Amino acid sequence: MHNILELRKSRETETRLESMQLLDQVESEQQRIADDIGHVLVALTEMGLGRLSPAACQDTLLRIRGKFPPYLAVSVSNRSGIIWCSTQPQARGMSVADRSYWREALTTGEQTNGATLTSRTTGRPSIPFALAYKDENGAAAGVVTVLLDTTWLTLFLREKSLPDDAEVVIADRSGIVLAHQPETPDTVGRPLHTPYQALLDRGERRVVEAPGSDGRMRITAVSPLAAGVPNLYVHVSLDKDESMRPVNAAARRTLVIFAGLFLFAGLTAGWSLWRFLRAHELARSNALRMAAVLGSTVDGVIELDRDWRFTYLNDKAVSLVAQGRDLRGRSLWDAFPELVDTPLWHKAHQAMVEQVPTDAEFRGMRTGRWFWMRAFPNANGMSVYLLDITRRRQAEDDLRKSKDRLSLALESAMAGSFDWDLTSGQGHWSEETYRIFGLDPAVHEATSAVWRSVVHPDDFDIATLKAQSDILAKQQTYVRLEYRIIQPGGAVRWVSSIGRVNYGEDGTPLHFSGLNLDITERKALEEALRRSEERLTIALTASEAGIWDFDRRDRTLAWSDGMYRLYGVSPDSFKPNEDSFFDLVHPADRDSVRRFTNDVLEARRSDYRGEFRILHPRDGVRWIMAIGRPVYENGRLVRLSGLNIDITGRKAMEEALRDAKAKADDANVSKSKFLAAASHDLRQPLQSALLFAGVLQRHIDPDKGRGPLASLERALETLKNLLDSLLDVSRLDAGVITPQIGTVPLRPMLEEIEAAYVPIAASKGLEFTVAHPALDLAVRSDRLLLGRMLRNLVENAIRYTEAGYVRVSCQAQNGMIRITVQDSGIGISAEQQTKVFEEFHQVGNPERDRSQGLGLGLAIVKRLSRLLSHPVSVRSEPAHGSVFSIEAPRAAAPTVPLPAPEAEATPSGEGRLAVLIEDDVIVLMGLRTIFQEWGYEVAIAGSTEQAVERLRGLDRRPDLIVADYRLRNGRIGTEAIVQIRGFVGSSIPAIILTGEIGTECDRDAAALGLAVVRKPVAPRQLQSAIQDLLNHNPLSQAGD
């Protein structure tokens, strides 16, 4: 009986310890959460969350919300208590100014843990944690709050394997139940059960026995309000009867055994004395063995013989490992083959061989539970004691996960933790702290000596805690230090150390723990802001600008000194307000300034800019530019602030620029009109001369007249080229040429150039060669303008080369085509290479020989280069020739085969009827004569009406129409062609012959599919154009 009583007493003690251990787990988890929340608050405030814009802050919180447990909610409020940023969007706009924890955090600047409250977004009990954040001046600008929903307990306990009879309760300071596990209806929100209400304000933790709400006696571990987490009451209780059930059952079995033994002894009293003594000894042995087994009811007890066979398992061992099997008599390794050749197997065999105790922790592969094994070898085998430590391992795993989450949160905030024992100078640094200090954890220990080695010498006095005499004198728990460090590599970084100091009873600081944050970027921004403010002050003073601020709540207007100077008033005699300000505004601008201001406010723009005039007392009318920004709180405008700048000088310059632009536009219009008139008027007589010179070819004595006539034609050709160059430059400068960009095959273009210039080069004894490119090589360009660039370069090369060669080639490279014209001519010096593209500049022509042109060829090339975006370059040395290159983007290969050149037809009118329309009589006569020489029958007219009238008197359809573009009375040649085609009922081949330089003629002709030939044109060129037109037109036939 004595053993049974001792066993019951031992079991009660174990139950008390178990309830206290469960209480430790709950409070440790809650304290861990509170510490994590404190670290999160410090990280968020130090990373400048409160200084972000509302959109940036909201985006940041929503992005990191997934890293927080679901029972945490973060919100940011301003100095008025209005939430403007939150992980719960529905909380934005709510006010927390009535919360005492919020006021305490804003006032003290330290972290505050408030009493339990009801969340206004979820309606559930929550515990608030708050810390103020500061503005750029170091003043408290608002509060960052983290609400801990008490559902954390439910989530925490769901992951734990608590005893079935366990009960966990959390209550607030008034005794109202906040959380209850297991969940019971009508428990949360009600007062504590009466026996526990008296324990709320007890000073220390304790274990008591008291009846529960169901009337059953419970063993309860209690943590009052002042013992554990501040402002919270926690207790964990176990049903006493359930805890004592195994002991009671064992006691009953023991009493039955004893009763049976005594009864058996009484019935066999007649037996001999030695049988009685043997029975008595057997009873004593059984009693002792039963007492020993019952004394180990907390552990699973297993007895093994020398062959590893199970000889005994107590009830606990059966429930832990047997899994419904009868293991007695079976080998341990046969029953659990998965343990063979494992560390546990080796440890057990070593202990058996060496006869020394051993212990190990292992995880059961079948049950998935963790056990602590203690094995004691003996002469008969081995006694093994098993303790289920699954809950402890889960707690350790939860702690590790919690540390991982904290580490992730700190890493995302670029913060590292530290922990200092101030009495020994030893500490602990996280990996992020080592990274901030630039130290290697494998080499450097966290000691005060190592830390001093990286602190900047100039900041040592402010970095050490002992130097903060005011903090230590007041025994402040919350400490913030900012100082520089010098990393081993020489880099200087700014560090902020934020943490809590624990003091001894005599006020000596004992322990300092918290966070290290790298604030180098923040310090750089602050320095940049300071310099910016200094530059702004200098700029405002230099520009005579002024700053103003209007508070709409009390209708007050504040001016800087610059504003008074700007408006010409004195602070002594002028009081700025709305009415006095508008008195200074020019009367004509007052209404527009009011409308502009109202428009800004109604549109809720983030900033605005406006210009108006004022009446300066001394300087008269001045122009002011106002730049400002409205400030809103809770969607309501509270302030307008901004800058006023005197822009009178700028306005005067703008007016002068407008006048100058207007004059330039007028001059440009006049220039365009002059170019059009000059082009037309200069080309007409030259065109007549060219035509009559062509007519004379067949009427001049070959011996006497051909020489002078050839000289005349060369002179006219030179004059034509000079006029073309002058007018081309003018057209390019006037911007009247629009490129028609398309795919340009290079081979046909270079073949044309080769055919045109081989005879010319041969006449000078030069070798002219063209490297024919592949058929599919093409560029993106304007065919006519690119051809003009190449012709100018070739002509320039032939002109300045007296002996040797001129070569044209092309090369594809990196998506570009480089077309090169190389010669062996006189070359160009380095100083001349920058001038050859200027107008009228010629190398080696001091006599201004006009047979060598005007020096406009390369000037035209340069202008076309800019127009087409085709870069032109030159490489040259005097007496070693020159290389000019054009670069154009490569185009895709043509989709159809290039047509083979047609055989040139013999130019002959063959009796065809040509209608010639020209309002200049001399040119018209020249055209008639040359066309008749070519074998055409001719109908001439000076207008559209005359042409139609001439055709009425003829009994045939015309074969060709040649019309000047600009006719009398504002009529144009394209109209004449349309009317004649309509009159005869067919699409007669037609050419526009014009001296226009604008694009209007090209557009009209392109719309009708007409060819355009510009005056002055040599007879052979005109004849070639006509022949080409007739060769490709199916309607062209000999005269009817």
C-alpha cells in the first residue's frame, strides 16, 4: 500500500510538471510572436515606410503580406490617427486616434503593447503593438501598428498534439476569455470560470487544483497578468482523474493480486511450511516487480534478453511501439527490421557488448513519432526506457521555422540582429549583421574588441552605449545609435543600432539586444536633400523667387522674404491674405487666376503651374509664374504651397522670339516663292536654247559649223548643270523635297551609272570600273535621290582625276550597305576635308573655272545625306586619291526577278501625232521644231482649250501629249492631259515638262501615272524619256 500511495503522489507531481511544461510552450510561442512583432516594427519604421507615398506604401505592404502569418495585420497612420496604408485595404481611412496605445506610441516614441481590443475590421479580439515613425526632421509623423489576432492560439495548438484532457485559456486584464482550446461554444467573450478569477492578479506563476466548468477536478498551471506576457492571463489545465487513471488501474490490479495471494495463502494454510514460505516469497517478488513497473508509468519500459527478445513491455511501451502486436518472445530486430544497421542498432550493440548505458533520439519509421531512448545493459539482457518527445521536437521545429521567418523578414529589410552581454563584452551577431560590418563569421567573433575595430574613429564616442550618459542615467530601455563603420575593404557605411537595454537592480546595464540596419543609402539621400535645400536657397535668392504657403483650414497665407521683394511690398506694411494678394494681381488676370486655382482644386491634381501679371508698385507690370502643389488629408484639401518666380525677362524674350519667327516664316515664304519663280523663269529661255541647238544638228555644215555648235551645246550643258545644282541646293534648303523610301536594288542603279560614265572617263583616258553586286543586294532609300548622290560623287571623282582610275563598289556589313567611290586623283588635305561639303568650295580651282562646276556637287551630297539619313564619309591624302562612302540600311531581297534591260529602240517619230502644250511661245516653237525633226506630226497649243480645239480639226487620235505644268490663268498641264484623254476616249501616253521645284507637280503627275521631265532638258534626254514611255505603253502606235 505504501508503494501505491507513493506512486499516486509521483503521478500527481508529474501531472503538475506536464501542465507547467505546456504553459511554458504556450507562453514561449506568445513571447516569440511578441518579439518578432517588435523586430518587424523596427524594420518597417527604419526602412522609411512612413515616408513613402500612399501608393508605394500600400504596394510594399501588399507585397510582404504573404510573408506574414495570417493572424498579423499591419497598418500605418498619420499624426491625426488616420490609417493611410494597411495590409487590410478596408482599414484605410479609419481613425485610431481614440486608441490609448496609439497616443502612447506617438507621445513616447517607444514601442507600446496595448490592452486587448476588438479589431474594427475583423471584429475579433486582438492585441496591438505600435511604434512611431519619424519625418525627415526627426519628429514623430505617425504610428506603425501590428495587430495580433488571438486566433494565433487556435492555429498554434492545432499543430500540437496536446493530451485529450488538456485545456488552454487566454484572458485579458478584465478576466474576459479571449481564446479557449479546445473550442467550446459560448466560452470566448465570457468571464473566466469563478475559481480562476481570483488568480488574475497573483504575482507569480503557480499550479493549483480547482474544479473546472464541468465540475471535474483539474490540475492547472497559471500565469497571471504580471508574470508572463504583459496584460494577458494564461492557464493550462489537465483533468486530474484522467491523469491518475493509469495509476488507479494499476493500484486496483495490485490489490486484486494481493487479495488473490492472501486468499490462496489461506486456502493452502495446511500445506507444509516450506510451501507457505515459498508462496510468501513469490508474492513478495511479484509485489516488488509490480511496484517497479508501476513506478515507470511515464516512460515506456521494455525488457530484452541477451538475444534481443522482448521479455516484458509495460502498457506505455505497448501503446508507443507495439501497434497492437504481441511482441513478447520476438526478436527486436525481427519485429523492427528497419532499425537494422542504423545508428540506433550500432549504439545498442555497443552498449550490450561494453555493458555501459547509452541514450539516443530517434524517429519511429512506422509511427512517425520521436522518442528518447535510455538503455541499461545487465547480466540478463537490457532494460530500455522510452519517452515520447514528439511535442518537444515539434516545438523545436516551430522555433526554427519562426527564426527562419524572422531572418527572412530582417533580410528583406536589410537588417541584422545582435545580442550583447554588456558585462562580459561577448555577443551574438546574425549573418546579416556580419554582412553589414563586412566581416566573416568563420574568422571574426562577436566581441566588443572586434566591433570597435570597425567603428569609425570619429564616431566612437557616439557609437558606444557607455557614451550615452543621458540614456543610462534615465535607464531608458529603447536605444537608437547611428554611427559609421569602416569595412575591412575600406568602404565606409552608416549603421543604425536599435534595441532594448536590460538593467540590473542597481541600474547597471546588463544586456543589449536589437537590430543593426544599413542606413548608408538613407544617409546619402539625407545629405543629397540637405545639399538640394542649400542649392534651392541659393537659386531662390539668385532668381529673386519667393515661397508661399496657404493653410485652407484657417485661411492663413505665409510669405517668404523673397515674396515680399517679388511683389514690391514690405512685411511691415503688408499682411498677405487672399484679398490683399488679388489686389496685387493685374485686374485683367484676376478672374483667370481664380478660375485656374479652382480648376486645380476640383481636378485634384498633384501639382500645378500658372502664369499671370502683377502690378508692381515701382516697376509696373511684371509677369509671375506660380508653381505649387496641393496637400490633401483624408481626401480633403488642407494646404497649398509653392513658388513664385519673376519671368518678365523670359516673357520679353519669348515675344522677341515670336516676332523673329514670324519674320523668318515670312522670309521663308518669300524664298519659296522666289525659288519657284526663279526656277520657272530661268529654265524657260535655257530650255529654248537647248531645243534650237538640237534642231541645228541637221542643218549645220559638218566641216565649218559642227565645231562651234558642239561648243555651244557644251556651254549650254554646263549652264544647265550649274542651274540644276543651284536650284537643287535651294530646294533642299527650302525643304520642298520629300524622299520616297522603298526597296532599291543596287545592281541596276550601278549598271546605269557604269553605262553613263564609262564614255566620259574614257575621254579623259581614265579606267572606270563598277564592281557589280549580287542581284538580291538592295537598300532602303529613295532611288532618284540616292542615284543623284552617287552621280555627284562619280562626277566629282572624274573631274579631279587626271590619270589613273575611278572605281565604284559596295559591301554589306552589320545590316548596312557601304557604297564606295574611289579615285586616284589629286586627293584632299586633312584641313580641306571638313570644307569640301560647303557650298562653292572647290579644291584646286583657284581660277574659278566654271567648266569644273560651281562647287555644289558635294554640298548637295551632304544635304541629301541628312535628308535620307545615309552617312557620308571621306578618306583622302594629297596626291594619293580619295575614297567617298555612303552607308544605307540593307533591305530584303526583291520579291520578283529583276527585269533584263530592253534593247534600245531607234528614236523616231514615225509619223506619230504629238500634242505640245506650252504657254511660252519661244519654248513652244523650239519643241515643235525638234519634234518635227524627229519625224512627228505636231499639234501645238498655248492652253488646254486651244489643244482641244486643234484636235477637233484633225481626223486622228494623238499618240503623245507633252505639256508644261504651269500654264496661263492658273491652269496646269495635268488638267489639259485629263481633258484631252477624255476628249479622245483613251489613255494617251503623256509627259509633264516643267521648271517647277515644288512637290505639287510630282503629286499631281503621280496621281495620273505621268512621267515628269524637268527643264532645262537636253534634246537627247527628252527623246530618251519619250522613247522609254512609248516602248512601255501598249497604246503607242504609229500614226493612224
